[in-house]
Amino acid sequence: MEIKIVKQRPQSITADVLAMPVFEGQDLSLEFKELDSKLGGSLVEMKEKAELKGKAGELHLVNTLGKLPVRYLAVFGMGKTEKFGPDELRKSVGELSRALSKQSFKTIAIWLGELTLGTDVLAEIAAGGAMMGSYRFRKYFTSGNENGVIDEIKLVLGEKADLAKASQGLIKGQIVADAVCSARDLINEPSSNMTPTDLADFARRLAESTGLACEIFNETQLLEKGMGGVLGVGQGSCQAPKFIVLKYTGRDSDELDMAYIGKAITFDSGGISLKPWDKMWEMKSDMSGGAAVITAMGAIAKLKPAVNIMGIVPATENMPSGCAIKPGDILRMASGKTVEIHSTDAEGRLILADALDYACKQGAKQMVDVATLTGACSRIFGSACSGGFTNDDEFYAKVVSAAKQAGECIWQLPTFDEYKEMIKSDVADIKNVGGPVAGASTAALFLEEFVGNRPWVHLDIAGTAYLDKDNGHQVKGGSGASVATLISLALNIAK
């Protein structure tokens, strides 16, 4: 999809469709009325009869019958003006682009000239919303693969718009959205084609194309580093585990400003503690945190902020076999801590523990981990937002601010001292589950055992990583949750 910025009056635009925004409870603009006059005033009449309300998600498609340079006029609702902002624009344009792509339109123009956001913000948000909203994973369809693919989108700005600022916003919006869509591609792949080796190969290719430093540790190297968590989880699978390290150097210093850690269980059967069959197919998405970190690192390398960041992704399958870890086993982690296994289906925290310890040993000043960690978190929030945990309120506030800028929701959950008692073991330093209650919090407290005294935020994306329906710029399937947040945080830290 090619996205262009143009300064033009909507009356002279050529495209298959010209999309015009309408706000709820507001009069139609002069530009809109001028267009409608050429169509006989039908849209003004619809507005007067309350058939056209302007509510968010509302869409009316009108054939121009050759009376305008475009074939169709699409009127899309933006909701109430007092609620309008970047999030509403992103969702509305996402919904619009998806609806129009399903109609097989190839060229779309979107009039943005009367929206009250900065020129750069308009271009960034509209471009990102269009790319994410029209995303479709069609790789394995044997026919009709090109159906519904938009060739060109024109973002039409007013005649006084600053094209230089708009171009900057467009570039950023495309880079971020491309990273989100790349993460979705990785998540939507069947696990047979997204093994730990496949994910590592993708990371290596991304590093080569963006200038990131890349190191992939194999099983022998993991053994040398004492990474008992990664090795323990992976020992039940015939697919060898990989430990992916990407590094972006944006300033002339040996200091490591931040580390991103992403869980990548490329398929999670639950191991010996086997999951129920009915939703197990979805466990191909248990590498969503790793996908987020890898693709975010690629985008950061393109945007070039003045910050040094390391992306760390432990990747393995969690499978049952005669070689798999068993409940009651004890693993020694890279940090030296011992962990008693009560459930092999609480495996993500085991591989993250080794990755967090590695980040500490590399000198990371602060850390964010992203993981589809607990069903408990998804039961609390559903798909509305991700859970957030921290040992440092000041750093957590920075992550939340970045998430808001990115249009993602995080809500903090507690890590009370009382919960720490729940992960104590009778035979090892700690155990990997805390019992049937407060599961999201006890999982976070398990991870906190491996972060030292560094500022740390844990994002549990179990409910937001894989969606069961389209909504605004979000689509059914892999969502790319937290990609935009990680990018936004890197840009903010660099300021």
C-alpha cells in the first residue's frame, strides 16, 4: 500500500472513493456541502432527517454517478467533537480502511483538512490507522489473495497545511504501523512455520536490513550460560531453543539505557500439565511478546532515537514428551536461584527469568518485559487492556505515558508483599506458581526475583495479544500488542 500526502480541495480529488468525516451533533462543513450540492443535496437531507448521525463507526457509501471526479463518496462518523483526539482518529480511519478494502476499492482519498490536530499528528495517526485497520493475513489462501488489498491512500490536507511536518508524521506512522503488522504476521503464522529457529532467522534478517547488532545463542551456549529456565522448558521439544539478542546503539556510550525482554513460546501445549484441546490452537500466539520486542527494535533502528536499547527474546516450544520437565522437578536458573516446578504450564516466567538476569548482567539501567503470561490477567481485563506491574512508580509512569501516546491501554495491578508468601517453596528458593488466586500478581512477583534493584515494568498481554474480532484499527487474530508502546517509550527516553 502506498500512502501519499496531498494538499488539495476535496472537489478536485481523483480516486475510487473520497472519504469525508462527519461529527455527531455538528453541522456539515462548507466543503462537505459543496460536494453534496453536486449530488443533489441528498446527504444534507439525510443529516436533517437524522439518518446521518456522525456516530463513531457509522459509514455511508454514495455513488457519485459521474458528478464528481471520484466514483464514490464515503461518509464516516467520528463521534462527538469533545471526545475527538488521536485515538478516535486512529480507530475511525482503521474501521474505514477495513470496510473499504472489503469492497475491493483500490484508491482511497481521506479528507483531513478540517480536523483539529497538528499536521504531523494527523498524518502519523491516519497513516497508521489505515495500515493497521486494513491488515489481513492472507498468506495461506489458495485463491483471492489479492482481493481487498488497497493500492493507494491519499491523505488530503487543507491548502495551508505544512507538508514538511506532514511528511515527517507520515514516515513515523508508516514505520510504527509496519512494525505492528510485521508482529501480527509472526503471530498469525502456524507454529510449524514459526519455530524458535524460524523466529531467530527473522530477527537476524531484520538486523541485517536495519543495522541492528544481532546475536543468537544456541543450545550449547545456553548450557554454558547456565540458562536452566530456557533449557528446562525446551527439553520436551524436538525444536532446539534459541536466545535472541538485538542491540540498537543510538548514542556514543557503552551504557545500556534500557532492555526490552519478550516471551517467545512458539507453541505452548502446556507440557506435561497439558492444556485443554479446544483453545490450544491459539497457543501459536504465545510468542507475541517476543514478536513485539523484535519488530519494535527494527522500528527503533529506522527512527534512530539517541538511546541505547537491547532486545532480548528467549524462544522455545513447550511440549510434552519423555524428555520434558515434570511437576516436582527443580531447575537452577542463570541467576543461580532454584525453582520448583508445580505446573509445566507456567513456563513463560521460567524463560523470562533467564532473560531478565541476562539483561541485568549486560548492565541494563531499566527493563520492560512483555509476555502473554497469565490467563488470570486476561480474565480480569479481557481484551480491553494489558496488565502492568512494576517495582518503580516513576519508570512505570513513563511506560504508561508511552502507551497512551501509542493508543494502547495498560492498567496497574498490585504486587503486595502478602503475595510473595504464595511463591515460596519447601524444597527450593521459589516455586513457579502461587496457587489458584492472584495468578497475574504472583507471576509478576516471580519475575521480580530476577530483576535486581533495577527499575522494571512487566506487561502481561495475555488478553490483548490475540483478538477474536475486529475493532477500529485492531483486527481479529494477532494484534501486535505493545509494539507501538515500546517504540514510543524509546523515543521518549531519548528526548
